[in-house]
Amino acid sequence: MSITVAALQLAPTEDTEANLDLIEQMVRGAVDQGARLVVLPEYAVFTAPAMDDRFVDSAQPLDGPTVTRLAALSERLGVAMVVGVNESAGEGRIHNTLLALDGGRVRATYRKVHLYDAFGYTESDRVEAAEPGLPETFEVDGLRIGMQTCYDLRFPETTRMLMDAGVDVVALPAEWVPGPLKEDHWHTLVRARAIENTVHVVAAGQCAPTGAGNTMVVDPMGVVLASLGEAPGTALAQVDPQRTAQVRRTNPALSLRRYHVRPGAPR
């Protein structure tokens, strides 16, 4: 059974309530167009131009008012959502967390493993990296969904772990910070993860001023099914498991591989 997926592109600000209002408006619009799974960007509920105490001050526990409101929205609209939130993680620290919400409940949680300490940015100043482990996944109408965040895209083993967990779709929220060749890297890596894993990738990014945009949905052969440029908007596409099966018959790379990935840092 195919489903309609939506990747939302927006520019969150430091006003959490305004961000939540915008998220609700955009999710409603996607549902009106038939979306059953909506993927929002990393840090969708709060973003500041620099990684500093503003992120810490904005953070909430997962049973706080922001997640409660988002969960209620998923139930009210009958839609599954993947959304990036700032989760409290002790004194002066946060987790960069993705939540899968459906039917008013948190169905899966992913805390970012690979922090963005690159290209002049130091996410680890305030963010606590999660330990690598077996991924939590969730199901939407018979399709298994896995999650990863932004800079994780540069580590192919992250996606391969999701494949070992049996996912059909990778949800990839991002705040892909603009910079030299960054858009080229994004396009190349999103398509590479789809091609090498023969999987659909739903990549939802922030747009300017904090993100490079270029949200897209890519199929298991690397075909871009829907995409956006620099402006806010919604990328809608169909995820068809028959397409995945056909691609995997043509290119059985997953079944032919002779290396496997296990959690943990290199020794």
C-alpha cells in the first residue's frame, strides 16, 4: 500500500509559539493534500542563529507543553509526524531530538548521535550526543520508518543501521547550514543514501536564514520525486513499496553485501 509523504520546509525562529502555529498550519495543509506522514526539519520548534544558551533556555522535557501540543495535533489530524525538538538534558545541555508522533502518542525517539562540529559550527557546545545504539522505528500503514538527523547524513553507517532494522523509509530532518558547496553535498549525500540502501528518503530542511533549503523526497533508485528550492513550502510524493521491491530485484545490493555495521565508536 503506497502512502503520501510530505516534507515541510520552513525557517523556525526563537518564538516557539509562533513556530508551533506555523507548523500546525503547514501540517494541516499537507494533510489536506493527502499526506499520511509529515516530516519537519531539525530544531523545528526553536532555532537561533548560534548554538548558545538560547537553545538551552528554550528546551523542554518530552512531557512538556510543546510535545503535548504536537502529539495532540497528530491525533486531531490523523497524521504521523516526525519533528525535531530541543529536549532538556541536564544543566546547560540539551538533546537534539527527533520524535515520531502518531495518534497522540510518541511512537519512536531518536537523539542525534553525530553532532555538527564542522564548517565553523560547534553543536557540542550545548548539545549532548547520544550513544550509538539500535534504532527505534515506527510503522505507518504497514511501512516501517526510521529517523536520522542532518549531520548523520555524512556517516553512511547511520543509514545502514536503519536498513538492518528493516525500514522502508528514512525520515531525515535537517538544518543544513549554508556554506561553500553545502547544497551540492546535500544533494549528493541524500541521493547516495537512497541509492546505496535502495530506500526512500524524506529529507526536510530549514530554509534561510539558518538552513540551505533544498528539501526533497528521493526514491530507492535515486530519483527525486519532489523537491523545493530556497523558499518555505511542502514537497509531496508517493512512497510505493512495490517500487522499492522492483528496485531491490534489479539491484539486490542489500542482500549481496558482505559487511555489517554494529553500534559503537571505532576501536
